[in-house]
Amino acid sequence: MRPTSADVDAFLDAIPNTTRRADAKVLREMFGELTGEDAVLWGPTIVGFGTLHYRYESGREGMLPLAGFSPRTANLVVNLMNGFEERDHDLMAKLGSYKPA
């Protein structure tokens, strides 16, 4: 997965489900305010904010968005890439079902 130069607004405007489209636009604003980063389309479907460099013990490395979301057909997926174990899980539960990746 890599950042692209695709137009985030055009991607969000093309979401067929009106509720999911509206939710995605709210998330874009919230993530932008919270991270201080611009929205970038990573791959074809992930709206990401900031970058996180990772390196495995094997030496394999890469980059991911620090935070992001993907308005998929079945669910609106929110990704938080760093420090999941340290998050307030009672507060996270208020968002609905979630799972660490």
C-alpha cells in the first residue's frame, strides 16, 4: 500500500451510499483536525493521514498511514496504526465493535 496522487474529494464523492459518503466526509474533517495532516488516498480505498514507518526484525520495512479510514461496502473501517494496546478500551467500546489487527 502506498500513497497516491488521487483526488480524495473525488473518491469520497463517488461513494454510492449517501449515509456512508456523509460519514466519510465527517471522518475526513475529524481526522484532519486531530492529526493536523492532509488527507491522502493510500491505494485505491484508504484515506490516510500522516505516515508511520515500520521495520520488522527481519529487516522488512515500509510505510502506512498513521491513521485513516476506508468506506467499504459492508462497513466503514477506521484504522489507528500505533499504540492500540494503550488505548482506553472502555472508550473504544462506545464506538461499536472493533478488533486489533
